[in-house]
Amino acid sequence: MTSNVSEQFHATGADIHDTRAPSGPIERRWDDHKFNTLLVNPANRRKLSVIVVGTGLAGASAAATLGEAGYKVKSFCYQDSPRRAHSIAAQGGINAAKNYRNDGDSIYRLFYDTVKGGDFRARESNVYRLAQVSVNIIDQCVAQGVPFAREYGGLLDNRSFGGVQVSRTFYARGQTGQQLLIGAYQALERQIAAGTVEMNTRHEMLELIMVDDKARGVIVRDMVSGEIQTHTADAVVLATGGYGNVFFLSTNAMGCNVTATWRAHRKGAYFANPCYTQIHPTCIPVSGDYQSKLTLMSESLRNDGRIWVPKVGGDDRLPSDIPEDERDYYLERIYPAFGNLVPRDIASRAAKYQCDDGRGVGPGGLGVYLDFADAISRLGRAEVEAKYGNLFDMYAQITGENPYEQPMRIYPAVHYTMGGLWVDYDLQSNLTGLFVAGEANFSEHGANRLGASALMQGLADGYFVLPYTLANYLADGPYEKVDDDHPEVVAARQAVEDRIAKFLAINGNRTVDSFHKELGQIMWDYCGMERTEEGLTKAIGLIRDLKDEFWSNVKVAGVNEELNQTLERAGRVADFFELGELMCIDALNRRESCGGHFRAESQTEDGEALRNDDDFAYVSAWEFGDEPTLHKEPLDYEYVEMKSRSYK
């Protein structure tokens, strides 16, 4: 098998470049860029319309801000309320370079930590802008009434997260995502009441409308009645989250899917870095084949919890019966500078190695201990409860174990996806008029996301970036109205109806979930924490065979003209098949290890990720086709030296 085996699965196209990226001193780039963007006067904003798909932190904040600015906004979500978006599940906190602890933090240090944490596979300009904007996000959220934790004197409290040596994470116990989403939600509801935002719940986007090479609308399905609807606008914003559910078992809500961005990809939007998926080290281990999702235990627990395994494999004593000198606090031993706060990708692989070595704990040996005995002894139980009480309660309810009296058991699980639709500095995809925000785009995190940065990016994009960059695009409007009988609109609608009819006509013998579960197992086995050329090549063949069987033997009961959750899942799983294949092709092409992408053939003598900057310092931007085409965006660094990551 040749080292270029990936080339049999894809073509290579011309390089792609971010033509909107600013130059000059990095600390001035965003301010100068904002000044040079075009503006839309208030009277003209009322003539312009924007569709926002998704109501998580990025979508809700974008729709609320654009509505308040005076644009006509249509917002869509498949949940029964915007408040049920998956951002609500984020627990640990949100980063901001406030330096309240006076421990050496700064905008530049947040920028540096993020670039380094992403293993030098993110854009400098985008990451520095994120660090700059972070300080404003906290002020915005405090003004909205978000109940961040506070110190005894009333000042906002901070804690640390993986990959950093300062305390810059603001939090609301273990409910940070929920509290931030409520803030964005109330801003959104205010605009709904004011009439600037039209809210459409229980609607799922199934197609992107392109007219004259511009994104001009979406085709959606009313998930209650089955009605197929056409909605047009002057621009479209996708803020629909990540694609971790391609693995079936993940920390994502069951409804999370890739369909909105994948439909845009099929219409020509480049999909960037699909192989970059994040395995979170702090999840409750799998307990049986019956599970449909996994439960995340916040990374914030690694602030005070110590991670360990028995020094000798097969030790089935109660953890309290294992003396200190027979425990291996392996993260503290291997990475003394960062200890339990190493980045997620490193902590996840380290846990896997302990379990592979036979020292795992719990059923099947797939777990390590997260122990709070020292913290309870040092701080007192009341202080630990104040910081993490709801997380401890959740763990106890799920496992039946008391984490105050014995250590939690944790194991890595699929969590966040760094890949997504390719966007330029303005968050516009290569399709004119299509903007992408939050986890749905690829732009900020490189090959690994640092903890507490997802909420930061979502709110930065929605509150502080899109209102400027989208205005720059809309300044050329108002655009010619697109009618429902336009040929491109009719064709998009017909494609959706034909696809639904095809699902309902197959009438096979296998359930949608059985296909999804089998696909997820293939992805976990061959494109999970560790990837190899042989395994990825095998996975592509297995996925193609399973996809063929899906389209001939899936059973989708019922009809379209009613609530039909099996039909919903069938459409999402069909897209997961195509995405899963592309993820494996991307991972096969990237013959290096970086961040969450670990190729077994590319590692140091002590098992750390080994990058290949000479050949792979680029963004992989994939164009859809019978044979996907790879476009490379070279990554250049002026302000950060590319070097091997070390947390020792």
C-alpha cells in the first residue's frame, strides 16, 4: 500500500485563499477591518432580510442582534423552543482574557494558548479577533443578567481549564451554557415581540436555495404537519452546530445533525477539516449496548479532581482500599507542568493508553478515576458542592454512585467538532451570501478546541462579528426579490420532495437507528481516537457498502404529512453516511498527527502527536462531487512560532 493511498479517493484542485483576511499589526486588524466595512443606514436595514438557521448561542445572538439593528430576520430551529438548543448542555464555562486573577493572562496569551492548543492548525487573524472580543462578551452577558459565580467580595470568579496555566474561565456552577443561552434567548424573544424576528420552531432545513450564484433562501419541513415550505431572503446564516453524532454515541443531543451544513456542501460550499473531531476526556463510561448517547461531565472538574488508575492491572479493589503508593496519577506524572489540566486530546489519549494497558477501572476496564478526596479535604464538602454540586448530582443519578464518597469513573467520548463549512474572515462561505457561525464553521480552533472556548466563539460570532461582516455584504442590497416560482426555488423544493418520497418508498427491513449505530461503530473503530492508513481505507469500503444497503433496505414507516420522527432521522443518517466517508478520506489524506487527529504512523517515541508542518500546514477545504476535490488553504504564522506542543 503506497503512502499516497488517499489519492485514489479524491481529486486535488486549486489552492483557496481568504481574500477578506486583513493585514497589518495583528492587534489592529479587527478594528481596522470593522472601520473599512460598508455600513447600512437604519432605513435601508428595514428593506433587507436575513434567514438564521439554528438558535444556539451563535444563532440566537445573531438573530437578536440583527433584529435589534433593524433587519427583517427569520429564525428557524427544529426544537420546540429556541431554549432547547444544544448550547444549553455546555457546563464548564466561557473564556475571556480579563486577567481578573492577575495571574499573567492577556489577550495575547489567550490567542497564543488557543493557537497552540489547536496544534498550529488555525488562522492567526481569526483567533486573535476571538481573544479580543472575549473581553466584551462577559460585559454583555453580565448586563443581560447571566448569574456568573462570584467571589466573597462580589467580583466575578474564575477557574482554569485544560491547556492553560491561568484562570480565565467564567462560570455559573455547572450550568454555564444554560445560563448564557437564557441570556441570548431573552434578547431573541425581545426582538420577536418587537416584530423584527419571525420565529419558526419545529422546522428543519432540508435544502439551500441558490439563485444567480447567491444564497437566497432555504427549503424547510414543518416537522409537525410535514408541510414543505419555501423561505427566501437576502442572505442566509447557518448556526446549526457540529456533527459529532456521526459516531452515534456522543455527548451531543440526539437531534444534533449535519443536514443543514451538508445540504449547503452539496450545493457547493466547501467543507473544511472534517477529520478534526474532539474526544472529550471527562465523560461517564458506556454502560451497555442499549445507550443512545453519552453524558459529559464538565472539564471544569479537572480543576480540583485528580485522575488516576491502579498501578497494577486487574486491581478490582474499591478505590478507597487502594493506598496512595499503589495509585498512578498518570497525568501529573507524565505532564508535571500542566498535570490534570492538559488539553483534551492529550488527556483523552492518555486515558485510552491506561485502559489499553489493562489498568482501566469499572465494567470492561473502560474507565479511569476522577477523585475529589483531596479537594474535599482541602476545601470542605460545602465548597465543592458550591462549585460542582449539580454535576455531582447528575453523576449520582446516572450511575447510582456517590462521587463525594468515591471517585467518579470517566472515559473519553466524542464531543465537539472542529471541522465545518469553510468561511473567510467575514464568516462567509465560498458561496456568496451564505454565512456560517459557531460550531458549524471551522475557523477558530484548529485541530483541537480548548475547553470553555465553544461558548466564547458562538457568542463572539453572533454578537460581535456577524453584525459588521453581514452588513458589509448587505450594503449592496436590497436585492431583487426571489419568487417561489423561480426555477431554482422550484428545483430545490422538488429535490426535497423527491428525497422524502424515496425514503418512504424503500420499505426495507432494517431500522434507521440500526444503520446509524453500525455507522457509528465503524467511525469510532477506525476514525476515532486513533487512526491508521489501513483502518481508514477499510472504513471507507465499509461505509460505502453500508450506505448502499441503507438506500435499498431501510424501513421508514408512516407518511410525510404528519409528525414522523423516523423520516427525520432517515434524512439525517443519509447525510451522516456521506459525511463519514469524507471524514475518513480527509483523515487518510492528512498523514500526520495533530490535535484530535492522531495517526498511529505519526507519533514520537513517547507516543505524542507528531506533526508534519512541511506537508500539512494547511486547511483542507473539500468540494462536493462524485469524487471529492481537495482545495488547500496554506497556513502562515507571523506572531506565533510553530513548534512541537509540550505540556510537560
